[in-house]
Amino acid sequence: MRVSELSKLTGISQNALNKIYHNKTKGIDFDTLNKLCNVLQRNSQEIFEFIPD
């Protein structure tokens, strides 16, 4: 799925989605996470991977 399509489906800006994708953000709020999970029909563990510093 293209970022532009995901942006339209979630209401999240393309800029914000690009920052998340390229790991250029310090965090993500629960509303954003909820929108991504709902549209992608995945849970948070399937979308994100935790890698300790």
C-alpha cells in the first residue's frame, strides 16, 4: 500500500507516516496506532518491532 493511500484511509498525514516508516519519530500516540491497526487489520505487535538500544 502506498503512503498516500494509507494517509487517505487513516487521516494521518503523509509526512507523519513517512517519519514512522523511516524511524524518524520519538514516539507514536495511541490514536495514530489505533488508526493504523484498524486500517491494516493488524495488532500493534504485527506492525512494530521493539529493538532495545
